[in-house]
Amino acid sequence: MQLSTVFRLKIFSDVHEAPEKRSSAAVEGFNGLIQPCGYLLRMSARALSRHVAALRLYAHSPSRGVYKAQHLCSRLENGEQEKEEETDTVQQPRKAAASRRYTLAYNPSAYYQKGVQHSTNLGGSEMEEEASQPVLNAAFRQQSNPYTVSSSRHLSSAKNALLSLAFSRERASKVGKSAHPKGTQADVKGDPRAFHRCRPEYLSMAHDISQRPPAIHFKEASLLLHKVTLMKGNMEPSDIAHFLCELGHLAPEQARVVRGDTRFYMLLRYSVESLQNFTTQQLLEVLRAFVRLGLSHSHSILGLYETEFGRRASKMDLYQLLLVADLWRCLGRSVPHYLERLCDSISQIFSQLGPPELVQFLYILGEGRRCPAHLVQPLEGMLMRHLDKLKAEELGTVCLGLFKSQISLSEEATRRVVDRACSLLEQMSDFGMVNVLKLMRFSHLDHLPWLEALGVEVPRRAPQMGVQGLMHVALACSALHYHDDRILLAVAEHLPSVASHCRSKDAAKLLWAFGTLGIRPNQCPDLYPCLTEILREREAEFQRFPEHLLTALLGLAFAGQFPTDLLRVALSPEFVSGASRSQELELKKDLLTLDGTVGLELPSWSGPRLSLVVREEVTKQLWEFAQSDVCQKLEVLEAEAVLQELLGGHAFVRKRMILPHMRSIDLEVHLDPNEQPLPLTSEPGVYNRPAPDEESTPTGWERHTGVTLTDDLLAQLTSAKKIPPRPSPKPFQQPALRPVEPQAEREGILSVGVDLTDGLLHTLTKPGSRSPAPSLAASKPSVLRLAVQVTNRNHYCYRTQQLLGLHAMKRRQLALAGYRVVELPHWEWFPLLRRSRAQKLAYLHCKIFSS
């Protein structure tokens, strides 16, 4: 009797697990009660198994789909599905046994590796697909879903998505409110794969995403998936490849529906089980089918396919290697392991690369953002070999690949590439032209013919260019320090019409470029207000990309623009804390520059400022770097030494960062109202003036005997043979620098000189004559503070004497801080480094004591 009761309970539980089997289960249960012997029990169990198998076969028929969909919905409403998912990984023995009777014994978690990163990405991508896909018809519904990754992740992802939407609704509405207003010009984006249309050879090594095979009907896809459920594990690798390729013929909107079907997951599972049994051609076609089906780049099975392709790389030919890499690119998946094997394989067959193969390989390297060091020299040689055979779009792709993969060609090779681009500029698309500029920006190459040609091409092309193309043109000019009003004003004129398509990144780089090159607000009245408004609209993006806000505000500061609302955001404690956590970018330096600028240029500022701790920390870092770099440069050391000799010793010259937030050093000198040097170690109010008869006092130029000014020395200084005697001294005149014709070939670099007039000689030998009139002395401040700057060509726009934005702003702020800037420009000071000490003393004397 006890055995009968146990069997009755078992039948009762089975009946509840399968409602459609209740009648047959009840009959079997009754037989079990009236015949409790062991033999009849075994017979009943066999009969029950056969009946269940028949019911399962019936359940797979399409006519049962509607009932199963309704049953699944009722279970979800009652919460049963959620309970099953929560206990999916830990099953009770009784339940596991029942599952083996009714479903295929398969553990999805053993196949879909539940790594944190993969699970998160996969769940997120599938949620996006499921949210937008149409409702499946009855034939595509399944009662259970044992072939997908744990469904509880989808539920939790949905809950998290709702929470995220609720949390960021205000921020998203702020961003989306001004996304693309009506009436604005549509943005234009370049096609990075346009070069594939240059030659038919690319069809064998690249996937043409613009061409799709003839689409199949949705019913055909349904029948294919139904065959998968019937054939199950009896499918051959050729069958699996055929099914996937046929499904790849679906239209994109129908492929999205198939991707959510459980039978498609079954097919993927069988493809992995047969992975090593595929031929290489079948494997290629399967990967191509994944591209056409729009499989998510984060799908976990793709990692297994990458491993398999990497294992076979050494056995594939050149075209197969490049095609596989291109298919991975179409999927949008990063495959560093395969690219490593690709480079190893191609290095062994490098001589087989023709122009199209070389272009495609450089394209793949660029998209992969890497290039092994041992391939740089062979690539440069092969590129020089095929350079003249490349067409305009191919050359643009080559430049982009070199830029993205950070391949540093020699200067000669880079110049040859730009020479070729210059000859093809009229045939080149806007996208290709921008790619050449990217390579020049990366290589810091000054190619005047190309830059001059841009002065004609950019104004012609600007009205049809997109916002990112315009941004890269301006950014390249900024990186090259190349100021050409034809280019910059053409970009600025057409930016407002496409400004609504600007990302925060684009607006920041544009502001930096225009501010660096000194484009004034009155030159382009709409430019700075338009881009500043874009920053306000994209304010939500700065929490994720704080560097964009800082870059933009610094560019505005170069131009003398200070939007107080954005400055409050950038200097707020919350923003500073978030920006300081950045590991890759040193944003504290930008924060210090912005904070110091606000302190000097906005004296009435009442908003937040950087803390003293942060300012001292960053200043210390900047000074340590300056001591090891700028302070050790020859031109700075020589200027410091000559100034010390000129003024009376170390105490009269201080090498320091007068404005630490400007990240550069100056040589500070103090003069009294009589233009006598003052030691910087004392306070300004306690300086003692030397008596007229105290000629031995070490406080000035007169302490040093200096150099005897003989006729030979005067002839050397003035590049003349003799100094003719002058009848009478003339009043003192300000000495002026003038060009000097070199007397010898080795003196060709010496292009400046100074006329040693009687007034200058009298000044050099009689320093007391420098004393100004009493009326002038009374009007001067008690201490004249000088900031001596040794500049170089990187402080100016290319081949001009116009300071770049940062250095012009420093001059402006030094004046606000009460300093007079004494500049030693590189075109004057650098040639003097090879001249005599007396010439350097004479030059600096004129610079320091000229008023």
C-alpha cells in the first residue's frame, strides 16, 4: 500500500507538470494502484514513456503553436517562469529527472560562457533587438527556451533598463530636445569602404555590404528552422552551413525576428559542435552568414569562431586571410588574436602583395588599431613600390590606415605619400582628403604644396562637407600650426548650418582649433556662440567625457570667451572629482590652467575654484617636469647665464614659473625706477640704492669690466672692416636690429646684427647715463617686473610671427599680473647662440633696458 501511494504521488506530480497529458497519466496512475507488483509498474512506466514521446512529437507540430504561446504567457503572468529561471543553475534531483524525460539534455551555461563582460554585452544587445522586433507568429513560439543564455538575465536587463531610463529621463530629454531641429542641413559622412569600388579584385578579399543575395520568403526560413528541430543532432556540417547561409538571405527586418527564435540558437549550438569539421570554405560562408544576419558583435559564440580561424590561419591563402579579417570588421568585433595570426601569416608571403592587397591589409590594420613593429619597414618598402599605382580613394584609405594603426613612416616616405595625394587631390573625395590631413597631423609634416592646394579646395568643398570633415580640417591646421584664413573662415562660415550634428567631441576640437590659431570672435560672429550653445545642449555627455568640456573651455579662453555657466560646471567639486579619477588623461593640468585663467581674467568671479591641495600638487608636477626638460634647453641656459653676467649675478635673475597654470617658465628680472637691476631675494620695499661714489658695489652692470671694445671687435659686431672716426657724438638713439649679410659660408645662419652707435657705446661704458629724467622716474612704479621669455617656433603659427592661442593668452595674463614681457624670439636669439659673448651681451642689454 505504501508503494502504491508513492507511485500515485509521482503520477500526480507528472500530471501537473504536463497538463495536456492528464487523461493518459490518470489512466496509468489507476493501473499502478490496482496492480502494485513490480512487473506491472515497469510496464506502466514504459507505456508512459511512449505516450510522452508521442505527445512531444505532437507538441512540435505547428498546429500546437498558438496553444503553447498562450500557455507560456499564462506561466509568465503567474510568476512560474521567473521562479524557474532563478533556480536554473541549481535543480533538485527529482526535477532534473523529470526534465530528462521531456526535454533535450543540454546545459546552455556550459556552452555560453557566462563571463561578466560577455554576459553583459550579449544581454544588452539582445534586449535592444527584442525591444524593437515584431511579435513572432505561432510557428516561432516555444513553450520553453533551453537553448538561450539564461533568460533571467533578460528580465534583469529589462528591469535595469527601466531603472536607467527613469534615472536619466531628464538628462536624455535635455540632450534629445535639440538633437536635429527641423530645417537644418543633413550631415554628410564619408564611406570608409568606398575604395572597394576602385578595382574588381577587392571582391575576392572583402565583403561587399552593399550587395545582398536574393531575399527568401519568411515561410522558407520557418521551414528551415523546423527542419533543425526534426534533424537535431543528425545534421552534417554541410547541412548546418547550408541552413545558416540560406537564413542569411533574409531581409534585415526578418533576420531580426529569426535571431530571437530558439531554434536558431539550436542551429548555432550545432554549428559550434561541428566547428572543427567545417571545411575552410564552409567556415567562411558561415561567418558571412553571421554578417548578413546581423549577429551581435558581442555574441559569445564568435569567440569560438575567432579561435578556430586563428588555428587555421597558417593554412589559408592570402585572399582568405584578408576576407576573414574583413568579415570580422563588418561584424564590428575586435579580434586581436586573429589579427596577430594574420600578420604572422602575411609576413611570410609579403612578396605576394599587390596594390589592392596592400591597401586592404593597411585598412585592416587601421581598423584593428595595431601593427607589429617588425612589419613597419616591409610595409614602407611595399608602399613606396606600389605608390604610383594607387588611385585617389585607395591613397586616402592608406593614409587612414597608417594614422589609425600609428605606423610611423620615415619623413621621406611620408612626404612622397603626400606628394602623390597632392597630384590626385582633384579626384579625391572629401573623406580621402581628410584622411591625408590625419596622416600629416600624426606625422607633423609641413607640406607646403598640399597646404596651399587646400586653400583652394576647402572653400570649394566646405558647403558639401559634413561636420566631422570640417572638424578634421580645422584640427589638422591647428596641429600643424598652419593659419590660412581661406581655409579657416570657409570652415567657420559653413559650421552653423551643420552644428546640430556636432557631438561634444566635435565642438570641443573645433573650439580648440580656432582658439589656437587665433581666430577672433569679430572675424566670425556666429562661430563661437553657435559652438558654445552646442556645449550647453550636450552637457550630459561631459559626465562621461570630461576632457571635452575642458578642451572646449580652454579654446574659448584662448579667444577671450568665458561662458560662466559652463565654467561653474567645470570647476564644480563634482566635476573636478570625476575628472581627477581619469587614469588615461591628465585632466588636472587642464583644470589648473582653467582655474588660473579664471582667477586672472575674471577678477569678480564668485564661482567654485580648485582647492589649494590640488593646485599645489599639479604645480609641483609641472615644475619637476620643467626642471628636467625646458630648463635644460641650450637656449634657456645661455639666456640665463648672459643675463646673470649682464645684471650682476645669480641674485638678479630667477628662472621660475611665474604663472604655474600656463605650464612654462620665464626668466624674471626686477628693475627700479632708474632701470637699475634689483636682487630678487629681497622684498621690493627694502632695496637700498647705491651711492654715486660706490663704484665697487656689486649692484649692477658697472661692476663688471666686461670686454674691451677695440676696433677689431667693433668691426666684428657690425660686420665691417673698420669703424671710421666720428667727428662728434650724437644724442643717444634706441639701437635697432637689422639684417646682416654673411661674410663667410659658415656664418649663413647669422642673419641679425646691431649698429654700435656712439649712443650705444656710451650706454655700454657709462651705465649712469641710463637714468631717466626725474619727471619720468616719478611716474614709473617702484619696481618694474620683467618676464623674459625664450620662445621657439612651436610658439607661433607656421612661418609667421603670430603667437598660438595658449602663448598669446599667457602674454595677456602676464600683463594682467603686472609684468612686462621681454621676448627673445627664436629668429633673433637662436642665431646669436653661435656668436660671441659680447654680441649676446649687447643684444640682451638692448632688450632689457629698452622702454
